[in-house]
Amino acid sequence: MEIWDPHLLSKNYCDVMATWGNVHEIKMNAMMETSELPAVFDGVKLAAVAAVLYVIVRCLNLKSPTAPPDLYFQDSGLSRFLLKSCPLLTKEYIPPLIWGKSGHIQTALYGKMGRVRSPHPYGHRKFITMSDGATSTFDLFEPLAEHCVGDDITMVICPGIANHSEKQYIRTFVDYAQKNGYRCAVLNHLGALPNIELTSPRMFTYGCTWEFGAMVNYIKKTYPLTQLVVVGFSLGGNIVCKYLGETQANQEKVLCCVSVCQGYSALRLEGSEPFQHWNGGSLASFTRRWSGEGPSAAAGATQEFMLRTKKQVPTALP
């Protein structure tokens, strides 16, 4: 028969209760810690989401207000006519939602995706042999509709650097012009087309207007009744402005000149050494005369983009 010591039983009971209490406290602490951790994680997630949203808003310029474009022009009859004919110039520009306010995003998307559903106008390729043996080419696109005023108008187009008529932005522009009754002649810069070999030891240069002038002369001779709208993109804007300023004869039959995203302001660079070297040191302001009335409003509205040279660029040929 076993005899239990009451004091020993009391001591064991106390030890068991203390152990159970410690275990209960550990469990409670663990529960409290686990209940606090999700709150910490939620705070980190919210901060990360807020940081991402802030970066998106700043990168996409979503807070930039929309506004009409800033217009700089000389108050003249031509300027007032253009503003009246193109009310879009004075309207507020509302870009596409989300990505439309960021030029960086647009550039990245265009670089990866290109233009979507770009048109494919069909034209005829013309070849002109230059005096130095170079083979200049341009593509000719006939109008697909009658012009709104019924006139025969040809757009002579000079693309950007190393570009040609097969570039998507040129195809899109030509397609729109054709559908509005314009004939289009697009210069292919010398050496830009991958399937056209060079037949002389030179390619296109920044200041040489020979190929563009040959194309314009072909159009004038082939379509003696046509009137010209001269269009240049980027590098092409520099070339067409220089071409019109070289001689008064180059301005015959020209209704107007449009320089799109020209690389610099000719007037601001006047007198600078690099520009004088490029231009042969013979810069002067461009002027245009209509019906004996002196410098016309057309010259006043476009002289910011025009330049004149007394002779061809001496460094055009390497």
C-alpha cells in the first residue's frame, strides 16, 4: 500500500500549474505576434503600391493639364487665313488616356509595336541619273480623289534623315494626302533604300539639295499646270527650306512650304560657326514676292524657317 506525501503532491501540482501557465503564456504571445505580422505586411504592401502609383503618375505626366498649343506667328493675312482654315490649331489638345501625355511611353510603344494598321499606298518609282553619276529615286503617288478646290496640286515631300517613301509615317501621310486630292512625290534619300545600290561615291548629306531639286524639276516638267506644296520632315525640313532660298526660280509654282519638326531655327543660328560652315557662309533671310506687292504675308509667316544661299554648299560632295 503506497502512502502519498501531501506536501509532495502539493509541490507537483504547483509545478504542473506553473508549466501549464508558461505554455499558455507562450501560446498567447505567439497569437499576439501572428496577429501583428499581417498588419505590418499590409502596411508594407500599401507603401509599395503607393510608391508604384506615384512613379506611374509622374512618369506618365498624368497631372499635366491639357491646354491649347502655343502659337508663334507674325500677324499677317496669311496667318489669319491659316487660323481660320485650321481651327484645330487653337483648340485644346486632349491626348489619349493614361499613356498619351508621356512622350517617353509613346516612343517606347512605337519602338516595340510600330504603327498599327499602317496604310500601304501604291506608287511608281522614278529614277534620275545625276550629273556625278549618282542614281536618285523618288516615288510618285497619284491622287485618289478630286481636290476640294479642283486644282492640280502636288506635294513634294522630303523625309527625315536616312528615310524614304517606305517608312510608315511617310506612307500614312501620303495615304491621307491622296485621299484629299493631292499628288505626292516622295524623295528617297540617296543611300537610304536597302535595295537601291549607290552608283557614285557619295550618299545624302545634310545640306545638299541636288536630289530634291531634281525631283521638283521632274514634277514641273511632267505636270506643267500643277502647283506645289513643299513638305519636309526633320532633316527634310532643313533641305526644303534651303532649296527654296537658293534661287528665286526654285520658288516658282510653290504655294507654301511646311517644315515639320525641323532640327533647329535658322535665324537663331545665323552667324554661328557650325551653321556658316554647313551653309557655305551665305545665309540671308528668305523673301517671297506676290503680284509686285513687296514681301508678302507668306514670307512673313514662314521666314522663321527659311534660308537663302547664293551658291550650292561647297562641301555637299565628299
